[in-house]
Amino acid sequence: MPDFAASTRLSRSRADPRMVSGGRAPDADRHGGAAGQDDLGPLPEWNLNDLYPGTQSRELTQDLERARQQARQLREDYEGRLAGLDGDSLAVAIERYEAIEEVLGRLMSYAQLVYSGDMSNPEVGKFYQGMQESVTAISTDLVFFTLELNNIPEDALEAKLASRKLAAYRPWLRDVRAFRPHQLSDELERMLHEKHVSGRSAWVRLFDETMAALRFPLNGEDLTSSEVLNKLTSHDAATREAAAKTFGGTLGAHVRTFSLITNTLAKDKQTEDSWRGFARPVSSRNLANFVEDEVVDALVGAVRESYPKLSHRYYRLKASWMGKDTLPYWDRNAPLPEDDDKVVPWPAARETVLNAYAEFSPTLAEVGQRFFDRNWIDAPTRAGKAPGAFSHPTVPSAHPYVLLNYQGRTRDVMTLAHELGHGVHQVLAGHQGHLMADTPLTLAETASVFGEMLTFQRMLRHETDPKRRKVMLAAKVEDMLNTVVRQIAFHEFERRVHDERKAGELLPERLGQIWLETQREALGEVFEFDDEYQYFWCYIPHFIHVPFYVYAYAFGDCLVNSLYAVYENAQGDFADKYLEMLQAGGTKRHRDLLAPFGLDASDPTFWHQGLGLIERFIDELETFE
């Protein structure tokens, strides 16, 4: 929605795809090993023609002009008049607004995907910036729409909702009006909207292009961030150390730039939060996720309380497996001595994930199959490509696209299962329409983490070799710790940075101190951190793209752990209930979505129940000693 909520809830047309779509949790372990291309088999590359045939295509130019004209006409027809419309007429106005927003969403989705495919190409960067500027200019004519909707008195809107046509938009109206207490004047909202592209968005682009351009020297090669992070899972300890040293050292050489970006964006957020009346830096994100502050506080508190019996305990166990009393930080993602580093070719990864999905629900597998059959996935690593992984929903009239950096490790198979879960969720929710298909970030991780759990559990059931089972369980525990413990540690880093920024700019040294303190608390005394590790905060994109995004990973993982426990003891209708939950898109809040499963995220025991699954996996790992 092109109004103030775009800065807190995110619109499709302006948000970063990796954030809205729920990419993998940011961590070095999310990258695979260094398998050769021939070992992996043919890797798919996406075909973006379903959106537009090219950056200079007639179809793209026509959609831009059509959206420009329709936005202008909508403003002429309705500005200052929405409150006076009856229910049916207001529904027609919203339908027109939604249609324009979907075209803008298609345009920006295409631009974002092209940019993610090659962030180092100046021509691509110019196209992406140009599209941002064009879409922002067009959507300025739409700013009035949600502002006026929020100015309609509650009783007057309720009377209008007697219209069946308007009642179909009730969930969207509910979500728009949640921001009413924080809405500024129309003039200020329009100014903030227009400044976005030359303000926050420009700093985000600077971060992206700086990271994409960095090269990390290692053994005579200049590696990208994805490539050097891959080395942290190498079997060779010297390679892991060298990779960690060059990664941290190179980030340290650019720390002033990353510090400037971080300080500027934190101050920008502080200013806007103050004007809007948000009590805490995280409050705007919580509202955007439609989750209460106390629920998030309960999640963070439960995870931090569990650090000793989860991460501290597991990493002491890992140190003993590696014959050490302490671990250098570059051994956190080291493979176990028993790990044979088996390469999983792409066809095998595809079969593994789809079989796991089919075992749970044929519908889930059928939708997932489309991604492979119709070139909706971009899997190879290449210079300039966005690191990590994501699934971008684009718009309901098209389909999602998945980006991976597939390199043949078991964890890459898990990443495929994760992102395919996002994609299937986005397809199933598409019938809700452009305004109501998106879920809050907290719920966006449900299908992805559940798909990952289905895949892991199937692989574990079919593995009879005790050594392989140990390796698989350890890898799963590390993934879960990185999704829950590490993300809450990241959340704590953000919270402290934003709180301290209120008193003035933070020096790079202070940012490094906060990073080390939060990491030590989360990971435990078993780790030794060398000086260059203080710069590892610099590369986490979520801090820049969407402040306070990261707790959504822990929310989703704990939620799915509790949900999977219900599934293990459920009757035959669980899959049907699960599909109904995904099909709801953004029309329901977490309370309503979880109620059919007997779960309640506001119950303090809910989070401990989810964390208990990680603890049970560690219990099982201890039996292998």
C-alpha cells in the first residue's frame, strides 16, 4: 500500500523481495559446500518472461503508462469523497485501487528479480533505480486512498460493511486501520512517500551494491561473499580459518561504510517512530506483523532463557566430538568428523523434497512440482547474484519465483525445501487477491519451516546408518539453533543498537562490542572470538532491509515445532486443516490460524513447547557419544 504503512508493513511494490518473501535466516551455515557444477547436474535458471519479456519491452512500458493514467484517474474520481460512498461504491473504489497496486507490484517484482540476478551490473542497477522512481511517482497519486479510509469513523465504516461486496475486503480494511493511531497528516505522508526512493531506499541500495562488489582474497582467488562463506563448512580446518579471517578482515576494511549506513537508517527510523508515536523501536515491526508486543517479548525471553540448555549445551557437545575444549568461531559450522561431505545432485534434491511433500499431501507436491516444470527457480551460483535464498511472491496474477545458490550439500536440500514451502504457500494464498494474499512475516515462515521439517523427518526415517543419522541430526540442530537462538541474538543486537542510537551515533568499535556481547551470550563460553569477528554484523542484510525482521524466524520455527508435534499425534484431517491455513493468506491473525490446532502463541508455554523439540534432538545426539 503506497502510504505510511509501506515503511512499517511493506507494500509489494516497494519492499525488498528477500524480506517480504521470507528468505532463509541470515547465517553462514545457509551456504553449501564447493561442489563442482558437473557434480550437481543441470541447474535451472528462472524465466522471467511470465512477468515481462525484457527491461525495455513494450509490455513493461505500456503497464507503466497505464498505471500512471489509472492512478491519476482514481485520485480525480475519489480524493476527498471516500467517506461519502455507500458500501457497494466503496468496494468498487477498492477494486480499482487493488488493480492498480497489482500492476505496480508486477513492475517492481520484475525489477527486483532482475536486480537480484545481477546486482553488480551498472545497467541493471540503473534499471532497478529507475523503476523504483517511476513506481514511487505513480503511487504518489494513491497515497490519499488508505489515509482517507483510516479517517472514516468506525461506526460509519461498520455500516458500510453491510455491503457484501465491501465485506469481502474486511480483513484488508482491518489491517489498514490498525495503523490509524500512528498516521500523520496527508501532506506529511505524501512527503515521506516521495522521499523514500531518495532516502531509506537509496541507503539500502548502497548496502546491497557494496556487498555485491566485495571480493574476499583466499588462496589466490577473489571470492564473492557466498563463495567465501561456503568455505566455513569445509572439512579442512585451515580453509575454515583462512575464510573466516579474510571475510572478517575485508568487512573490517569497509566497516566505516557499513557503520554509516546502519547509523543513518537507525536515526531515520527513530525520527519516523517518534513522529508516529511508537513506544519502542520494535513496536512498528510488531504492528506490521500483527503480533502483540507482549507475545514477542515472551518469545525473546523464552529463547534467551533457553540458551544454556540449547546452544551452550550443543556446542560443548560439538567441541567434544572434535576433540577440543574450546572452539574457534570458524568451527561453529564445521562438519562433524563423521560427515562424508556427500554431494547431492540437483535431481536427487528435487526428488527428495517432492517425495516428502507428497507423503504429507499430494496437493502440496503438485503445487511444488510446478516450480520445477515451469522454470520458476534460479539455482546456480554466479558473480553478482544475490547471496542466500528467497521466494518472491510477485503478484497473484503471475506466480512466485525462487532464488537459490545451490551447491549440493544436505543443507542446500533443506534450503530448497524451505523456499519451496514459501512458494507453495504463496501460490495457495493467491486466490485471496493482491491486497490479502500476503501474510505477516511471523506467519510467512510457517510453510517454509514446516516443509523443511517434513523433508528432514523423511530423510531421517530412511537413514539406517548410525553415523549418518548423527550427522543429519547435528545438522538439523545447528539449523534450528541458527533459526531460533542466532536470530534472537541478532534481534538483541538490533534492539541495543537502536536503543543506543538515540543518544548519538555509534562508532564502529561500539557496534562491534555489542555484536560480540550478544554473540557470546547466545553461543556460550565454549567459543573463542578473534578480533575480526567483531565485523561480522556488517553482512547481515536483514538489519538493513527490514529492521527487526529477524525474530520472525524464531517465531516461525517455534510455531512449526509446536505444529509438528500436533501433526505427529493428529488424526487424518491435519493436512486439510494445514492447507486451509495456507490458503487463508493474510485474512486471519495468528490466533485464528492456530486455533484449529489447539495452539495459542499468547500462552507462555507455547514457546517452551517449540523449544522442547530442539532439546529432544540434542538429547538424542548425546546418546551417540
